[in-house]
Amino acid sequence: MDYKNYLTENVLKFWLDNAIDKEYGGIFTCLDEEGKIYGEEKSVWFQGRALWTFSSAYNRVEKRKEYLDAAKTIYGFLPKCTDSDGRMFFTVTRDGRPIQKRRYYFSETFAAIGCAEYYIATGEKEAWDNAEKYFETAYKIFKNPSLTTPKYNPENAPYKALSPVMIMLSTAQEMRKVDKEKYSVIADEMLNEVLCGGYLKEDVLLENVTTDGKFADTPTGRTVNPGHSLEASWFLMEEGIYKNDKEIIKKALNIVDFSMKRGFADGGIIAFTDAC
């Protein structure tokens, strides 16, 4: 299969032809398989992801003007997705008015990697400043969970989750392309948390453990998300390759093996399962 051709002439072309909002900026996120827009509200997560995608396509695949034009359109929409406190919304209207704002800071992490990749494409200093701004907002909440509404009452259910660690690792890896010294330290911090924070067991990667890294024998504590586990293994392999550390890669491949064993069913990956 010609993966490059499929990416450029099927995947990227689909979004370029159907989703770029040339009137209000940004990218539509509710499309059917024919490219018909069935809802005009926009996911803010998707804005950052799409900005990264088109910027990365321009940087790594081919320097097509339409990739950079799409990235510029999405980049210009991000300020509308950002609240006065620096936090981003979760969904907005077509023209950027807020619909929903959540405790999660994934909108900020995706905006950070999008802006960083756009900076690499354009050299615009403002884009890198925005990338750092979004990253710092996310990292501040990661380090101080009390700054946002907790998912679980910390007094009665003192959990910490794998997903924030994963996304911070991946985001630091992308930011490191521009500032190796600063973001390598944060990537190391997240790598250590994934591997040594209590989530990784012999044959399972847990979604939630207690704040002191112990297994919780509850439905929440036993939750396994095989897709998340595979995603985490991808980020770990990225780090192993970057560091030329075969031990990290070995651990990542082990996660792939047991996650597929637990999660692959009926031709796909199940969403959740029980560790026990």
C-alpha cells in the first residue's frame, strides 16, 4: 500500500476539500463519510490536532501551499477558543463563541503541539510563544490538580489517572523539537511516572491508581483502556528511540502484547475492560 499517497490524496484531501472554514476560520469537526457537515459546532481539541496535522504534513511530507494555508486558517481561530483566564474551551460555535468548558486540559495540550509545529513551518515567533503559553497552562494544572474540579472526590477516592501523564509526555516530546533542554526534563518526568507511578503491572496498564501509586480494588481502580495502553506504548517507544534505550522499547512492546491480548476482539479494540 502506498501510505503517502493514501495520506495525501485521501485523508488530508478529504479534510481540505470539506472541512476548512474559510469564512470564520478553524476547521469543522462534524462531518459524515461523504464530507457533509451535519453540525457546525467545533471541537477545540480537533483545532489543535488539525493544526499539528497540516503543519506536520507541510514540514515532513510535502511543502504544499494548501497545507500551510489550512494551518494558518486554523491557527488564526485558536484565540477565539481561549477564555480570558487562559484556559481553552471544549467546544465552540462556528464563529468561536463558547459552548462548553471542561476541567480537562487536553485542548491546551493539542493547541501547544499545533502551535509548535506551525512555528517550525513558519518561523513565526508568536506561534512558539503561544505553544509555550498553552503548555504552561496545562502543566500548571497537571502539577496542581486542585486548580481544577477533580473527577473524583480526593478525600474519598484519591485517584490519579494515566491519561494526563500520557498526554503530557507526548506534548513534551513535540515541544522538545524546538527547546530540547527545557522539555526533555519534563518528558523524563512523565516517562518515569508512566513506568514507575504504579500504573504498569506485569500484564496490565491501569487507567487509575491511588495517588501514592497503589492498586485500588474498585471498578475504577480495575479499569483498563486497551486503546490508551497502546497509545501509551507508542509514546514510550518514541522516548526509547529518542534515548536509544532498548529497555524502554522492550517495556513498550510488552504493553502492546498484553494490551492486544486483553483488548482485541471481533476485529477491533474494545473500549474498556476489567484488570481482573
